[in-house]
Amino acid sequence: QVTGTVSARGIGGRAMLGTYMARDVVFGGGARQATVSMAGMAGGFGARVRGALAAGMLTAVDGDLDIEAGQWRVYPDGRPDRSGFVKIEKAIRSNMNDRNRASPRLYGEVAVNGQAFDCLLDTGAPGAISLSYDHGRRLRLWDDARPFAPQGSSGIGGSGGIGRIVRADHAEFGGVRFERPLVLVRGPQDGSRGQHDGIVGLALLRRFNLSTDVRAKALWVQPHGDTKSVQERYGLSGLWLERKGEEVRVAAVGTGSPAAGAGVAVNDQIIGLDFGAAIAKISGKPGQVVELNVAGASGSRVVKLTLQPFL
């Protein structure tokens, strides 16, 4: 049953999504609801994932997202004890523009290089920390002399601009200090603007067990020692490629990257490979040697670069 539309804002700008009423919905084989309102979104979840659960799964009733145990637990009568957790006040909030049509979301403060930011907590965001272009400039994280890996952004609102993954000096969240974390600074053309300074994503949140205290509008976090599955990820070539008609063009080259060292420049064309093959070729493992046929302002040439962590 079609129930209307909802305005959703994310990376890439704003989008209007159709809403539908689903009936007799069972989550995880244990939590059952008679009716659930769902928004329809075309793609954006990857090959194996068919959808995303809103923050209401955590903010409607007390519950634990126990990363360490791999469990989601619900406490309809309230969670009895949270010893060992750190409390984040005013974490459960509704966006002023939601008009009571969307679930309250989770927020928390993260300090990057000593400066505090009010961030949306989003387990659907794959990175650790992302900040707006303005905040990145203020922290001097967006600087052409600073090593960076280019990273495009896409989300509910479509495709955004090209941002930069850089290393900050340190960050603090939930009473834990992280040395030299990766931070994505979104590009100046990214249309994402909201009532928060940035996003704390899964790469950082998965270092904690999360527990919601709905009546107090608080979030409790508990750091744990299982960090084996936490991996830092960024493009090891330093290239960001885009499809221009039938051509594959270099849209960005990271400072200090293997591609920059090999002399690849923005607007160079990759010859002899379609877009998918070109992406696959630069997405290998550390130590892999990549050979590319490149055409640019100075003519055609063959460049070789070795994929490696450079941040």
C-alpha cells in the first residue's frame, strides 16, 4: 500500500522517496511488528544488501547493539544495568525537518585534533569519521600539501563530490582516544548539509558496544577489545576515475600517492580499458604493480605504479 512520500537528505543532496506500508514484519526472527512504514530507494546498498534499517530500531525502545557478541538485544521494560558503559547525553534526537515522520536519530560528540563536533552516529556509513568541507578546512585537513586519498561520495541524495581521506593527529569518542585516525573531508561541491557537523561511521562505532536509554534520550557506549575486524580502507593507487562517455578519465590524484609519484595528472585518459576493468586494475592488494596506458597533454605514455598504503 502506497502511503505517500518522504523527503530524505543525505550525501549528494535531497531526494523524494515513496513510502509503503509493510505488514507482519519480523526482524531477526524474534521481533515482530504488525505494520511498518518503509521508504523505497533505488539501489545504493550493494550487491548483497536489499535495504537499511532506520535508527528507530535502536531509538524506539531500550536495546543493545552488541558488536562484540554480534547480537541486537531489546529490553521492552528497560535495561537494568549499564555498568562499564560511558553515557552520552542528548544522543537521541529528532531532526527539526522530520516533522515526526522519521525515527529519532543517534548523535554524539567527537573531538578531532582537539576540536569538538556534533556528529550523526550512523552504522550505515562505512568509514570512521567524515566532516564537512568547511570544518576540514578549519582544521587544515583539506590542504593540497597534505597526503590524501581521493574518495567519491554517494548516498540517499545521489552522487556527491570528490572528498579526501586524510589522517588527523588524533580523535576522541566515548572516552577513548584514537591516534592518527582516517578522516573523510567531504568536497566543497557535496550538497550534504544538515543539523550536524559530520558523521561517525561503522569503522569507529564497531569498536564499541552501544546501548540506548530511550527515556533519558541517552546513548551508552562500552569500548571492547575485539578490533581484529577493524580495517582501514582507502584507494592504494591514489586515483579517482570517472566515466566520461566512452572514455575513462582521471578525476583526482592524491598528494603523496603512487599515482602522483608516477606522474599521472587530473584529466589524463586511461587507454585500452573500459571503466570496470580500469577500476579493477587499480583496486588490487598492496605490492601489486599496475601498468596503465595514459594519454594526456604531453601525449601517450605507459606508467607503472605500485599499490601501497601511503597515508
